[in-house]
Amino acid sequence: MKPIVKIENVSKRYRIGGLHPGFFTFRDMLGGVITAPFKRLRDSASSDGRQTLWALKDIDLTVQPGELIGIIGHNGAGKSTLLKILSRITKPTTGQVALYGRVGSLLEVGTGFHPELTGRENVFLSGAILGMSRVEIARKFAEIVAFSEIEQFIETPVKFYSSGMYVRLAFSVAAHLEPEILIMDEVLAVGDAAFQQKCLDKMHEIRQQGRTIFFVSHNMPAITRLCRRALLMERGQIVGDGLPQQVVNDYLRSSWQIGAERDWTDDTQAPGNEIARLCRVRVRTEEDETVSAVDIRRTFGVEVIYDVLASGHVLSPVVEFVNEAGTQVFSTHDTGTEWRRQPRPAGRYTSIVWIPGNLLAEGSLVAHISLMSHFPTTRMHAHSRNAVAFQVIDNQAGDSARGDYLGPLPGVMRPLLEWTTQKGNDE
Amino acid sequence: MDLPNSETTSRHFEAAPAISPRAEIKPPEATAHASLPDAPLVLIKSEETGVQLNLGDLWAYRELLYFLTLRDIKVRYKQTLLGVAWVIIQPLFTMLLFTLVFNRLAQFDTGPALPYPLFAYSGLLLWTFLSNGVINSTGSLISNTNLITKVYFPRMFIPAAAIGAGLVDLAIASLILVALALYYGVALMWGLLLLPLFVGLTLLLALGTGLLVSALTVKYRDLRHVLPFMIQFWLFASPVIYPASIVPERWRWLLAVNPLTGVLEGFRAALAGRGFDWPMIIISAALIVGLLALAFYVFRRTEDTFADVI
């Protein structure tokens, strides 16, 4: 199929010499005119010695119509620069981009809004700035206002709006853009939960209409849920391109330096003491497959393999789960009866803790692993902080605790509970 | 902003694929893009490839110029105590001041058909429009930084809108000119029909100067501090408050290379029903067109890096 966006060999260089990058004064220019001929002679060798920064380096990318592409990466990885080039705000230093459709860019909420103007006036102004024609805005005006839910304030200057109202109106205008290529930067991170749900619905709708969306976000669950393709950027380059779950995992691995499996091949490096030592930890399915993304509905296990070096101690492995926000979700230790109070002979052991489906909320988690004695006294033998990382993913089949709701669901737990509803007497 | 309801204009790329209603959503492949163009709609080239004039873009975004101008007008009048009155006060009081000073002390001869107050006001009317336009457009790009760094559109429209908004001031201030003309009994002649021509030339001159200075100001911020001096110098180097006839013969060329001279002389000749000095007017018009072309080129050349340096 014919691509809708074709990025070829695009690089972007910024100069960062002096106090103000790229910022000159007229005085400098006058001075420059006078000294330029001499300077050229003097600095010909070091003319490139001025500090430069490649915000993007040799980007090649082909995008098919209808793709929803999530772009992730650390701050300064080049995500915003790429969006700015695609939306024509700045030009690439080298290379070229071919766009086979109208582009609409939403790099902030309320582009072009002026506080002195009324809601109505701002809808027209912002719409025109975002690339809509007058006729188009007029045709959609009622729809835009209805979507924003602020009908009664539409003739009020927006400086009197609450920030929530402002955001609603601004997003409504943006949501009614009909470009073939939509470029969005974190604009979903606004408004209350109900409004965010509306926004996500709108994005689904836009995608269903076959439009192409570029979407930069730090919200990993949103990326894995909405996108079918994700790009990972690092130091101005695309270092990952593929299925969102995989790319998000690579990203987490690169930022946390950990994956779904950890193997201590070198005994001297492995956490432990003279009594017990960790060998291997991994996240696995019931089918004995190591996974970095687990289905929210499915049971999965954390498997800990360890060596007991000295016989005669009562041991218990402990697994602690911590989410992206650093919240301790829960911790668990071996309460199985077999070795609970049994001193263990030396040797290799494998313990698995099974986490039932529909327990943890979506998101990224890390597990800390320890080996402890609780009996007769509490003692820690081995501890591995951030041993493994994994994600819990909801692919929205409708049978998870989400039901039919696709918006943000707060909470670290996501149990699927039984509900009963009875209709009361109408009399 | 009124709700426009007449389907007067449609953009050339508005023939976007039709949106199917939500109920009959088909898989993405089948829906919208059967009609993707063979040639790219937009080809973003690198900085290395030189200046592209992108005239098509100006046309495609023309409605935005209207909205930005409207915004500038509305915002200007919304939060002022006297509102419209300021527009009249500025040239009127300057005229009274100059009349008091120059007419009493210097006794300029401005011809029988054009008494000094009318002479001075007609000059100040165009001058106020021109100088306000240049000053407003110079600051406009920097005060619209949030737009420039967040969305693409021809940046030229920002200073152009700032100048365009001044036309409303000009129209209001013109009412005083009409009153003065009636008071001094200016005869109705065919020449009056040429007044808009000179207003148009002033507009182009403001646009040329405004584009040039605003583009340079983005890069060289301290131009802002130089501008008031240059504007003041320009005022005294133009026959705004004195007639060109008082300038000694050997300095006349200085007036001739100032494009404002022909415009002012023409405007007053039309008002007074005098004969037009066509060679002078044509020289001025040619200078204005040349300046505009230069400004346009310089602006386009620097525009691409605005978002990086602003």
C-alpha cells in the first residue's frame, strides 16, 4: 500500500554556542560584518567547532494510512523535534519529508486561544489557526460546543473560564479537525476522567475513520492500549519500531535496565550470603513461557531459583511488587506448608508465586526479590532490588474489569468483582 | 466574529475524503485513502535546499489572515477605557500641536486650497497609520511566540494582521479629515477618487517595512530599541508636517528616495485638487514595490528558523 508519510534521512541540528542558543543581537551582526573576512581566514579549520547538537539524526520512517503510532522515549530523545518537523514548525537540517495528506498538529491545548475573546470567537480563531476553513468551522460549530459541554458560557470571554472549561473547549476544537494526519503531544493528559474518556473515544473514532495519528506520550498503558505500532527514540534516533508491548518493554528495560528475566551467572555477583544465594528470577505464564507482558485476565508466576548453601535453616522467598509511581502494591512470602517450618538441606530450589488474573491493575511493575528466614528470628539472606520488570496489559476484550470502559481507571488493583443489580418497585 | 453562513469560499484541498458516519465504519484500509494523491501534498525540504516562496500556502491559509486581523482589532478595542477615541486623539492632538508651533512660528506656505491644519492632519493621518503599523508588526512575532512554536501557518500573516488591524484606526481617524475638509470647504473633485490609491500605497509601504523589520527583530532583538529612533528620523525626513517646497533644491533628492514623499504629495494633491506630480508618484510606487519584494524574500528566508531562534 502507498505510504501516507515518508521521512527520508532527516536530521536536525541545533547550535548551542554562547549564552543564548541561536540568539544574536544586532550589535553582533554589525561586529560580524566587520570581522567576518578575517574570521573566515582564521577559523576556517574550526568553523564547525561551535557546539552543535543533533536533535535528530538520520531518521527514516514510512507510515501507512490508518496507522496509530505511539512515540516514546526519554526527555530530549528527539520526540518533540520529530513532531515539530512533521507539523512544519521547523525545517530539517538535512533530508526530506513527504506528506500525502493534510496535517493537523496538536502540540498544546488551546493553540491560538486569546483570553480576551469569547468562547465563540476563540473557536473560530483557533480552528482557523489549526487549519480549518471558515465554512468548515461554521458547519461543525454546534457539534464542537456540544462536545465541550459549556454551551451557556460560549459568549463569555475565556479569561473568565475555569481551567477545566478552557481545556474542554480547546480540545473540542482540536478533536473536530479532520486532517488525514494528526500529530498529538500528550494532550490526553488533561481534564477529568469522564472527559478523558471522551477524548479516548474520539481518538478511536479518528483511527476508525482511517486517519493516521502520531501520538507522543509518557503514558505507557495508553500507548499499548491504543497503538498498533510504537517507536522508541533515543538520542535523536529511532532505536525501536514494532508492536507497542515489545517497544514499551524495551524502553522500560533501557530506563530501568531490567527485563522480565534475570540470571546471575556469576556466583560472586549474585545477591546472597553464606546461607542462601539467588540464581535466577523470571516472570512466566502457566505454560512455562517467560513473558514481559502479561494479560490482565491470566494467572502468571514469578519464579525464583536459588541455592541453599548451608543446611539447617528455615527459608522463605519474598516477592514485592512496586508500580511505576513507586507505590508498593503488595508483597508476598512463601506460606506453603511443605517448607514452612522445615529446615532445608543444601541444594537448588525453585519457588513460584502465582498471581491470579484480574488482580493487578494495568501498567508497568517491578519486583524486588528477597530470601529471608522468619523462624526462629527474622533475617535477610539475599535481596535483589528491581530484579525483574513486566507489564500488565488489558487488550480490551470486554471481559476484564474494564468492561466497556476505555478511559483511565485509577487504582493499583483491578479485581473483577461480582455485581448484582435489582430493579426496585416503580410504585 | 460573526458566524459565517454563506458557502463563499472553499479551500483547494478541502476535497478531503468523505467521512463515513460512525455506524458504518469499515476497516481502515477500505475507508478513506483510496484517493491519496500520487504527488505529496506537502514536501518538507531541508534548510539546505534554499528559499521556497510557497505562494500557494499564502492562498490556502488566506482565511487565517482575516481571523488574525479580526483578533487584533477586537483585542485592541476590548480593554481600553476610551476605546475608539484614542484613535482620533493621537493624530488630532499632534496636528493641533504642530499647527500651534509651526503655523504660528514658521509660517509654512501650504497653498490656498490646503490650509496648514488640513495639510498637517492629512500627513499625520497616513503617518500615524504607517508608524503604528511598523511598530505593531515589529513586536507581533515575538508576542505570538506561542503560536509560532506550536503550529504551522505562513508566519507572514502575523505582522500583516497587525498592520491590517490599523486600517480600522485609519478609517476612524479619517472622519476628522472629512470634518476638516468640510470646514475648510474642500471642493468636490474627481481627484478625490484617487485618495484610496495613496492609502493603498501607504499600506504596502507599511507591509514592506513591517515584514522586513519584524523578520530581522526575531534574530536581532536589539533592533527594537533602534526602531523608535529610525521612526522618528523617518518622520522628520518626510514631508509630513512641512511642505516639500521648503526643502532646499540640493536636498530634494533625499526626499525623492523616501517612498513616503510621493505618497504624501499625491494624497494632498488629490485632496486639494492640484495637479499630480506623476514622476514623483511613480518613483515612490516603484520603491515601495521593490521594498515589498525585498521584505518578502528576507521574511521567507528567515521564517523557517523562527521556531528555533524565537
